[in-house]
Amino acid sequence: MTKKVFVSGCYDMLHSGHVAFFEEAASYGDLYVGIGSDKTINALKARKTINSDAERLYMVKSLKAVKDAWINQGNGLLDFLDELRALQPDIFFVNADGHTAAKEALCQKLGIQYLVSQRLPHGNLPTRSTTALRQECRIPYRIDLAGGWLDQPYVSKYASGAVITICIEPDYEFNDRSGMSTSSRKKAIELWQTDIPEGDKEKLARTLFCFENPPGTKYVSGSQDALGITMPGLNKFYYEGDFWPTQLESVMDADILDWLEERLWLVPLYPRHQGYDVLADTHFDQTRVSALSKATDACWHAILSKDAVAVGNSISAAFDAQISMFPHMVNADILEQIEATKHNVLGWKVSGAGGGGYLIYFSESLLKNAIQIRIRR
């Protein structure tokens, strides 16, 4: 009896990468495709789709690799739940950037085989992604490796310290509120449309910061967001109780950036729980903030010396210092995933407080079902 294979996704701007993915999935059996609705994609990505769900359904159903397709009726990252239970597939097939622990756990519960694609292009065709084809795709994202929150004066007033960021190419379309500076990126797209302009990057970052935080803004976004997506490479921003850093240091050394790229791994997290507030039950004092500053400084020196063990330890130490001040950065789901994997990696942290973002691991060993990033040069 032929097996039933299920995949689910957006499939906007249908391209050869989608077709190769469908063909790989169909090699295991009859392929059924659940398509995210316009409403779901808008909620997850904070943008409208190029093609409506009706048009996307028409195109996907027309592919010879697809047995049948439909619009998922649910919402969120598990918008396909009702359709999955109704179909009862033998296999759930996902891309590495679409893998989540929630999907894997669901398949284990329902007795469905869970397989992750290696994202292999057809023949000698290029590896395609919808993000890379979108007009605004050249605006980068950013990851803060250590020190996050020190760009807020209500934190750095207790002890000065740095935030370490890397500017990353938009090879993936990270979800809104995923801790990748998506809000600042949307403002950058309003300003510059397709890419960061030529010119003094710090001045451009100041422009973006002011554009995002006009006079009267109630919650001022940290300047590491604007700086992190505007300035390429690896950066350290030093804060002393103000919104703008007093010192900036950038590293563009290819050996160091290559070394970091090879050791950073991202695994998608569960969505945030309803009613989430990262600023609830916060605790600030000199001891906690100094611990974050000290761990971040250790991380910077470890990166420059390419000491992998020290980098991993300092990333975890900085993360521990963060959650001592912001306990709602994590929840039971996140802590469970960290506990299950921490013995196989050198360090870990979270982007996207409370879920909806990524577990970021630092490891010299291959991590299954994780994605890797490219640092902008």
C-alpha cells in the first residue's frame, strides 16, 4: 500500500526550491500539501503574501508531484493540526528551517514518521528560497550573541557593558517577534526598500534608530537592533546608561566570521503562549547586570581567540544572567529543549523571548534538524 506523505507551508512565489522539496517528499509516497492561509502568514511573518492562498493552492495542486492540496483551516505554526489528524499520514516531511520540536513531538504522539529534508536543489539548479526572491530580501537580520538588554538604560545604569551582535544575511524569512530584529528590519525596509545604503554605517544606524523611535515613543527599541542590522560582520557595542553606545568595535576578519558561521546552529521554538509579557517579574541590581557584562566581555575575547569552549561557556553564562533579570525569557517548553540538548553542545541561548524565535546553539558538532546562517561581510 502506498504511503501518505504530508507537508505544510506557505509556498508563496512558487520556485524551483519548492518543486524540488515536493519531489523529494513525493519519493516516499503520495504527497498531500497543507498551505498556510493568508491570515496565518500575515500573523507569523507580519506581512502580506505576494500571491493569495487561492492562487497558491491552484499552483501547488497543478504540480505532478502533488496528490492533493488544501488551505489549512487553523492558525499559528501548527495551523495544519485538524487536517493532519484527518489525513492520518504515514510521514510528515519538513525542511530544516521548518523543523520544530512541537511538530516532532506531535508526530511522535500520533505515530507519524517525521523526516527532515536536506534541501537539495534539482540537478545543477541554485538553492532557492522565497525570501531570496522577494524584493526587500537584501535587508539583513541580526543576532545578539551576548549582552542583550544592556542597550536599555534601565539595565545598564546598574553596570556598564557591551552587546555582541552579528549581522546575518536574509537566507531565511524569520518570523515576526523572533528576536532577529524584525521590527527594526521592517522600519529599514520603509526607509531604504531593498538594502542598507552605502555610507557611514553608524550614521545610517542612528537614522534608523530615530525613525523607529520618534519623540513620544513609549517603549524605545534598543539601539543594538538598528546597529546590528546596519553594521556588517561581528560587532560590540558598549553601553553606559544611555540609549546609544559610547564605544563601537567591528570585526570583519574572514577567518573569525567563517569560524563563527560553522559553529552557530538555530532550532525553531514553540510559539509564544497567549498573554506573554517579557517585562513581568523583572529583577535588576548591580550583581545581576555585572554578571551579564562580565560574561559578554569573556565571550568577545573568546571569539577573537577562537576558543570554542570558552565561547560556548560565556554565551550560556550571559544567557543565565539575562534570565535572572528577565525570568519570562524562558518557559517550561524552552527549558525542556535546552535540558535535552545541552550535553551535546558547548553553549546555548534564546532569541525571541518566551518562544516564537530560536534556540541558538554553539557547537563544533553537526546538529540534526538545525539551520545555519551567513554573516554579512
